[in-house]
Amino acid sequence: MNVIVEREKGLLELEQRIGDLKSLSEQHPEASFTSEIRALEEKCASLQREIFGNLTAWQKVHMARHPMRPRATAFIAALDEFVELHGDRAFRDDAAVIGGVGRLGGRRVMVLAQQKGRDTKENVRRNFGMVHPEGYRKGLRLMRMAEKFALPIITYIDTSGADPGIGAEERGQSEAIAQCILQLTKVRVPVVASVIGEGGSGGALAFGVGDRIIMLEHAIFSIASPEGCAAILWKDASKAEEAAARLKLTAGDLKGLGIIDEIVAEPVGGAHRDVESTVASLLREQGRALDALGVLSIERVLEERYAKYRHIGSWQEENERMVRGAT
């Protein structure tokens, strides 16, 4: 059960009572419910601070997995225009990946997005956002098309990981992911990657190599899920909460480590409580990133991209030098 959803129940009940009282007040203006409404609003604000004021890493994992969290389609729908392109030209179209040409702030862009479902039926169709090899190969095709037509690439990352099935392995899952990562390291257009929910494992990294990486405040980005990490390290998935803390998977952790570049604040209570403002904030930040990259020559963009990824992990090398010097 989602921890955040459980803790939200009391808050939602309070908000419903406030809404009912306001509606009743409008219907019967002669009756005053002002004091009752004010008291409930104060209680509601206090409960919001209690629930969302200082979320742990594990609670942020549940926030990133919230069933009402905005999916990639919410951000794509807010673009000035979008034309979806289908298929990998080899096997089939993968509904877990949405790709196509769009327009952001008057600028044409290539969009690549991982899409989870909102209900069981859509989740089955989207494979719960777990991308198949043909989804990554569709992405690879569109990356090359973006380079051909000089279109900046924007990505939306929201997956617990790539599809782990036997069929996916038979069709070259790891090779398809590796090809996407390789292409993004060298593609001759600016790339802005955005983590909007879960960013899990290589399945997320395939669309996550960017000149700028943006994360929503309560999104997560990690080499493995907390449950998977706990099962690997301790042979005990129940230690997922401890694994979440150690993985440094929150936006704040990753910004501190220099792995991501910007954090987009979410409304109090999470992105799902004000989808419109969350979408607008992220698109605005993507536009700023593209503006900053647009003034650079493509050679400079590639040099900085190379330096960015060479720098990640350099603190480990420094620690090793210190240890060798001490001995």
C-alpha cells in the first residue's frame, strides 16, 4: 500500500468537509459557517505540514509512485503542438514510449517519453511504463531523426525499469538500452532530460543522458528500486526503506552530488494536487535550459556533455587517492 496515499486519507476527508461547508454557505447565505470553515482550514494546513513537511527518502519513493501523479501525457498535452510518431521499423510499436515532434515555446523539439497507465487497462497496454526493446529502438530512431532535422530533444522519464521478461531479453533488451545511451552521448543536438516520477535502473538511463537533467521535487532517480536493492544486498526486500535512504535517490541528494542540474518545486502535497502548475513549471524550466544551450555551438555542447559525465563519480577517485596516500 502506498504510504502517502494512506496518510492523505484524513486530509482528503477534511478537504471534502470544507468544500461541503462552503457549498452550504453559498446555498444559505443567511447562515454563517465562517468560524467552522476557518477552523477546518487551519487543521487542514497543520495536517499538510505534518504529512508533507519533511518527507523521508522512502516517503518520496511513494510520492513518486502516487497513482494520481501526472504522467508524461499531461506534459505533452501542454506543449504548443505535438504529432506522435510510431514504431521502431523492425518489430512493433511500444505503447510504453510516446515519441514525436512537438513545439515548446515556439521552438520545435523531439519528444521522448515513458508512459505509465492511470488504470489497470491502460497499465496493461503501457506495460506499467516498463519499456520493451522496440520502445528503446523507437526512441533511437527518433533521436537520429532529431539530429537529421536539428531538433533539440526533450525526454520525460517515468519507469520502474525496463521490461524484465524473457521476450524482451530475446529481442536484445540490454543492447537496445546501450544503443540509446550511446546515441545520447554523441547526438549533435541539445538534450534536456526530465525525471517526472520514477527513474529506475538502466530503463530510465536510456532516456536520461542529457546536457541538462531536471527533476520534479518528489521524483526519484536510481540505479535500482529500493526493493530490488534490498533484495540484492540483504536478500530481504523488507529492508527497502533502509535501501531508499542509502541509494541517495531523491532530487535533493542528486543535486548535491552534481548528477542533476535543476529541481522543479512541486505544490504542497505533491504534483498530483496541482497538476496544471506543476506542468507549467517544468515546461518553463525546460524552455530555460534549451535557451541556455541554444546560444552555444554544438561543438561546445558536446564538449560540456562529455565533461559532465566524466565528472560524475570523480569524488570516489579522490577518496581512493587519499586512502593510497595515507598508506
